[in-house]
Amino acid sequence: MSNYITRPTGHDPTYQGPYTASGVNLRLYVLPAPFAKLVALLDRYLNSVAGAGTYFPLGGRIVACFAAMGKVEGAAPNLGWMREIDVALFIPTVRLDQLVPRIAFFAPYLFVDVPQAAATGREVHGYRKDIGTSFSAVDTFADAWIPRASDLTHVDAWAVAAPGSRLRRERLIDLTAPAAGGAPVPWANQGAALDTLFDHMVGSVADVAAPLGPAFNLAGAALNAMLEPLLRNAFKAIVAGVSADVPIVFLRQFRDPRHSAQADIQQVVHAKTRLDLASLSGHQLPGPYQLTFHDMASHPFSSELGVPNGAPVATSLTVEANCGFVLNEAV
């Protein structure tokens, strides 16, 4: 394998990993979505490559992550750093590894504000990154801006509204806070926070139990009773000691320059984002918040995710956190 060729100074539109982010303020908005739609989405993007029945949704849920990152840098700090905004729509997934559930998160939609972040994410790991053109009424490029997820109220991005139309900047997502304020609810402890997240990300264990049942030769109440603690423990196993390794799964693909309808690289890739628990703090926000998705020909949210077009979807849980993390190389 050859070394990657950069400019003589080491610079390139993409950066070498691992990637370290500090001063991160993020909000997780957990939304309901039809389980069957998410099954079809994972079949399209992951199971078509990994093999039928490899990945299933953990439940009928989408986790919208609005993140404002104060400093992101690659493996060579001398190449500089960036601030970055990410808005990702994650699908919590589960796969069985010799009957042991493994949790990972897949983002079919991800919007960033920096071209280098988009290029690096797509080329290295396979993030499905789009360039967002606006995320806030605040000038998030101003030096004086302190990265806060509370400032991120929408997603505008380059999109094709109707088949055959011009690529334009379009409003894709609106985020609306509750009219009545309220005090944030602190996490009682780490275990309680994980239990709350699991309960809201799964929804109904019966949904995921149905496709996983044949592997255990169980069905009905017996399957649900056995699977619920297995899945909960797999989710809580993300946290170990002083760090948490959040597994991310990607579809990494590049078009073949000779036959561009085909991919000359197409693979399912796993990597772990390591959270520093010493820097982690957070709380639950009163809600519900509401997200409104606006369908485009290029961004068919309703047909892929099952969310309504142009109508608000209320969150079942909203969490705010401050943290730092390292996105490691793929495994």
C-alpha cells in the first residue's frame, strides 16, 4: 500500500486521522420513525454490501445530533485546525456477532459547514456528508462565536428540489424549541443516563425482536424477555472505565472513473468515536422540541426515514452534552 501524496507542506483537502475534537457542545433529539422504513434504509445502504440480515434498526427511532465543535484537528497539529458544525441523522443499529448483539450508529444524512470536513469524512471513513450553507441566525463563522448547539436552529444545504431542476441552496430541516421554557434535568448518574437513552432509542423491543428471533429459536414474550437485557447490556457496554467507545458504521464507496454508474470501492466500515468521560457533562432538556423535514428530490426524507414532509415531528427525548472525543481509524 502506497503512502498518501500531499502537498510538500503536508496539506491536502483531506486530513490524516485520528481526528480529535474538543470544546464540543451537542444536542441529541430522539424522534420516532416507522421501523419498516428504517429496515429498508439499512437494507439499501448496509445489507446490500454486508449481506442480507446483517444490520437491523435498534428500534423505530432517529437520533438527530446537532453538534458545535470548538476545535477539530487531524493527526498532524501543525497542519492547523478548524471549527466545525455537524448535523447528523443517526439510525441506531444492531447486528449479531455469534448471538452477541453489537450496537452501532449509521448516518444516512449528515451536514457540515466546512468543505475539508466533508471531503475528509467521505474519503477516509465514508461519512455521507453534505455541505450545509446555513445552520443558524447567528454568524457561526465569526471569530467571536462560541460554539453552542442551542444556536443551531435549521439546516440549509445544496439540494435539487425537483427532478431535473437546478442545484440551489434550500431549507431542509427546521428545529423549533418548546414555547414554554423549563429547567434542565441533570443526569442522576452515568448508568441512569444510559438507561434513559436506551429506553428512548429502542421504543419497542418487539420491533427488533421479530427479525432477530430466528437466530435464538425463540418468539413472543420469551424472546422479548431474553432480548431486552441483552440489548440494554450491549448498549451500556459502549462505556468502559474512563472512556466510551461509540461505534459508527459507514458505507464507504467511490465511483469507478471508467464506469461511473458503478463503484470501484464499496465496503462497510466500522470505526469508534472515543469519548473522554472526564470531560463529559450533560442534562436532559425539557421538551418536546420539534423537527420539520422538507423533502427534496436529492434529499427524500419522508420516503427514506418515514418522517412527514413539511409537518413537525416531536422529540421523545432531548439531551445536551459537553464533551471531547477522538474519531479513531477504522477497524
